[in-house]
Amino acid sequence: MIGAYDHDSRQLLTPKVVHDKDGVDDPHDNPSISLDESGHIWVFISGRGAGGRLGQIYRSTIPESIDDFEHIHTSEFTYPQPWWIEGKGFLHLYTMYTGLRELYFSTSRNGREWTPPTKLAGIGGHYQISEQRGSRIATAFNRHPGGDCDLRTDLYYIESHDFGATWQTVDGKNIELPITAEDHPSRIKNFSAEGRLVYVKDINFDHLGNPIILCLTSAHCHAGPKGDPRQWEIAHWDGEEWQFNLITQSSHNYDSGSLYVEGQLWRVIGPTEAGPQHWGQGGEIAVWESIFPGNSWVKTAQLTQNSVHNQSYVRRPSNSNEDFYAFWCSGNTDSFSQVDLYFTDRNFQNISKMP
């Protein structure tokens, strides 16, 4: 389903069904959204492997409207991360299940005809998070030793400035695809040597254009005290080397938040505080702030408290205004429950629960 926030009326529009998954209740099938330069809304719906659950692409029939969507394309992709580059089209980063979770990308001038998959990385498998600045596409990813995603570790970074024709390390050195070596120039930290697991959360860029990666590191893949300490960390390229700094700690590997950069002010909003389902994903939502270059962090606000259910998965909208600054959900992580969605303005004065 797709919804929208009308900034003129400050009202949420009634959500519309884009695609019926016909009984599939696997969260791997979550969709992603993108806008082209004409204002058409694109929805990339994740599949799961090459069987009967292929990825689907839809486009709104009317620009800037969620009233109606047309089916555009079907192909194999999971975890879609589409980026529209003005004047060029889509560069779509995604995962293919090849026996492993390997990273690929395709490009399209119009969203209808796509290039064959190009393999980005295959060091046993990966999860990635990506971001865009103009024609620049950046991705950070971990690796899965022996193909086991429960052992995800290490941190890698690459970027492209030419619609995927070439890819570079953060210091501008061209690399050959696919990345298949564990000890590759794109690796920015060998967490496996420290016995740490890595969960990538967000990418942003500082006011100089240097990348910042938000991740959570853990001692164990299972929920509960084995994974402690679970550390929210920032990896920041200072122009010469990667700097790592600790933000805070929380209680679950899938605690997820977003990184905001506003000039020299950096913010992380996420479920870093203890919630009612302590060892479950999420908790209470807090705001952490730092001033460039992010060496130390201070909690400046707590957006939720005394919640009945855990709050989690704070998302940063792209190109939104101050009314719709962050959104997240709540739910009982110990049993099936109603899930509520929330959003807040930039000043955290109006926290609203969606109908």
C-alpha cells in the first residue's frame, strides 16, 4: 500500500493498494519508493528469489498522485534500492539469491527496459544501504562469511558518479567488479578481527560531501544479552581516512534509525532507549546530536516514553519539508499485535499517530 502526506492541508491521504501479494506475509517483500523528474511515483516491490515471487515495478499514472498505478516490469530482485538520476534514469541496487545473498545493479532510462544484472559484490553474501547525491550513488555493505548471514561482519564502501559505468573506493580509486576478495580496498574496517557483527543502518554526507555511515555492531546474532554490547557507531571519511566514533548502546541488533545532516549539525534518531519488550527489536525513540566531525554525541531529546509496545525503525524521508521529518512504527515484539505508525516535525513539537 502507498500513502502520502499533504503539506498544504497537513493531512494524511487515504492509503491505496498498489499490489496484492496474494497471501505472502514475508517481510522480505517490502517495497521501496522513488520519484522521477516528471513527478511520477515509482514503487519497486521486492520479490524473494527466482521462483514465483519475482520483483515488481509500478508507476503512478498521474504525476504526484497515488490514485492509480500501472504495472511496468517484472524481474528478479530482492531488497530494492532504486535511485533516479535526473537526465539519466534509474540506477537500481538490489540483491539476488544465487545460493548466497549477492549484490547486483541494473540501469534503465525509462524504468521499462533494464540492462542485465551487473554483479557488484559476492564475498559470501551481503546486506547493503545506499544513498544518492545528484549523480553520485554510494553504497555501504557487510559480508557474510561462508554465506551465513548470521555472521555478517566487516564494512565496505564504494560509489559511482557515472550511472554505474565505473565504481570507485572513497578515495577515488577505480575498482573492478565484482568484489570477491575479503581483504579488498573497499573494506573500511575489519570488524571480523574484533569478533564483531555489523548491521548497516544509513548513509549520509557531511557538508563537504564526505560519506558518513551509521551502523550497529554486536557480539552475537541472537537476541538477548549474548549480543551486548550493541553499539551504535558512525564511520566518517574525513578526506584522508575513516574515523569511527561511538554514539550509544541499545539492546537488539535490528534496532534501526536514521542519520540526519544539517550543515555541521548531525542527528541520529532511533530506538536507543529501553522499551517495554526489552530484548525485542526497538525501544523508546531518542534523538542524539553531534557537531561536525561527529567525535562525541549527546542525547538531546526523547520522543517516546512509557510506551505499551516497542517503537522502532525510524526512517528519514528524502527531500521532505519540516512537517514530515521522521516516521516510525510501534508493535509488540513478543507476540502479534496492532502496529501503529507515527511521524514528527523537525522540532519534535508535533508527534502524530497515523489513523
